Amino acid sequence: MTRLRQDLDHLTSVGLLVAAVLTGVTGIVADLWDLNDFWYHTLAGYVMGAFAIAHVWLNWRSLVGYARFRLSQRRKPVAEASHSAGVGRRPTSTPPELSLRSVGALALSRRGLLGLGAGAVGGWALGRGLRPPPQIPLGSDVGVIYHQWSKPGVIDVLGSVANWGQQPPLYKEYPGRPLLPLPTPALGGGIATEQAIVRRRSVRDYSGAGLSRAELSRLLHLSSGISTDHWDSAHRTAPSSGALYPIEIYPVVHNVEGLVRGVYHYDFREHGLRLLREADLREQVVAQGLMQEYLGQCDVVLFLTNIMQRMRFRYQDRSYRYALLEAGHIGQNLYLAATSMGLGACSIGAFMDDPINAMLGVDGVEEAAIYMLAVGRARVAV
């Protein structure tokens, strides 16, 4: 029975060590990749707790004995402890040399075998996680290549620990440009969400009647405006990975009441616009959108840009995936908001990148246009 208890104790110790390592590794992964509900980390934690309880149960007598010994040592006077340590100690003897037979027995002990097995399992798991990059067929398009290379794996933990640059400011500012405040967005009225989802269509025929500033205010707020801001933690109407919000919005106004034509930047914190360039850009936007005429007939075109470093410092290779997803969330919000208000909207993914980046005043590398959304009063009621 004693031998069985010792074997169980050794197995429990190995299991506790493995579970602790797995809990630590999965905790690092969950923190670096911002995984709020990482099942593997939760399971590893429960397993580690079970092994810890078993370890305490198997070593209960030793633990209690050690605690009693420490308490008894604290009660002894220092002088008595020093005297007993000098007088009553037995002389230590030098252990005899180990024979070849005893060395072999030590090497083949159960503890050694358990350690060897644990090392083998750990090496196998590490080898599976640090497998070489996936093989990409020759001639694959850039999308396939990026998708394959941005898949997460155990090896990415090493990349997560590496320095991918510092986090930039959460809000882009144009301090030299005066703020044009927008009206407080009116959230009443409109059709139900279910009806807006069913009736949503891409509208390419606009009347040119123009939008009011109140309508533009509501569109911007429902697309990606700040919905709550408590304790310096602002959240917007569109979801964002890690609440990092890499998307900036640049409305190019064609026909909005009280606004001159030109390029604006949407100030999220102040819910207002800053005029970057005053100009009639209808022909230029049409040319940039591959000669789609409705881009000059709508009332406003929202250009969405991605500031790469806003997510790159945390999500590395996958940050571009998340930015595109966020742009899609904003686009759908705009579609539903426009439909609810009786307006038309149409998204555009085919455009000339470099001329648009130049028009918006971004470099196209650290910040680049990734989406266009035309909005206006439809010629036929939506």
C-alpha cells in the first residue's frame, strides 16, 4: 500500500507540473490574443486544481508534520536552538561510492521513466505546435497566401512576445482644423430592425435632393459613433477586436445642407466634422470608383481607412483580417441606418487606391483606404 501511494504521489506531481505549464502557456496565449473565453485555459486550470488537491491529500501527513516542526522551532529560544544544533548533531558520513548496478537502477527508476515520458509527450506537443509553415500551391493569389500565413499556431506565441511596435493614439486628430459640430443624433422613428434587414438593398439611383446635417449626424453615429463612454472606456456602435478601432471615416460631401463640398474627417469624440479640403470632387470620385456615375450623384461618400498599427501591436499578422471585418460591420450598420431612414446606400470595393489615399491625405502604407460607401436620397423610395 505504501508503494502504491508513492507511485500515485509521483504521478500526481508529474500531472501537476504538466497542468501548471499548460495553464501558464494558455494564459499567455489568452492574454496576448485577447481571448476572453479561452476553453483550453479554463480546462487546464481545472485540471491543475484537481492535481493540486490530490497532491495535498497524498502528502497530508508530511505537510502537517512539517507545519508542526516549523511551529515547534519558532517556540524554541534562539540560544537553545543554537546549543542543540552544535551539541546534539550527529556527524555526517560520506556516502559510499555508487556501484554500476546502483547507477543502472537509479537510471531505470519509476521517477526517471515518468520524467522521460513527460519529456517525450512535451516534445511531441511542441513539435506539433512548431510545425513548418503550411505549403501554399504555386501560383496562389495574394489572398490565399495571406490567409494561410496568418493562421494562428503555437509558434505565434513567440511572435506575440516580440515587439511589434507601440500602440498609437486611439483617435486621429487634426488640431489645426476647426470643428464643425453635428446635431445630437435623433434615434427615434424609422422602421424596425427586422424590416430594415429584409428591405436592405444596394441603391445606385439617387435624386440629388441632398441630405440634412441631422441625417448625416444620425448616419455617422449609427455606423460607428460612440455609444457609451464610461470611466474613459468608449465603445462604438460597431464591434472592434480588442476595442482598438483602427477604422477612420472620411466623408466626401457632395450635397449636404450647411456643408461646403469637400473632404472631411469624422471626429468620433466630439461627434463633429473637420474640413480637410474644400473642393467639388464629384468627377474625381467617379473616376476613382472606376467610372461608376452614381458616386457623383449621391449626396455623400464615406471613405473608410485602416490605421495599421492600431491593431498590429497586439494582433500582428491577423490585424488586417480584423480591420476588414470591422469595416464590414460599419458598412452593414450604414446600410441598415440608411434603410431605416428611407435613404439609399451602396458599398464599393473596386476603386483606385493611390488616388483616393492622396485625396484623403493618407500615405497608403500606415493608413490606407479600404472601403467606399455611397449614401443619398434614393430616386425611388427604399
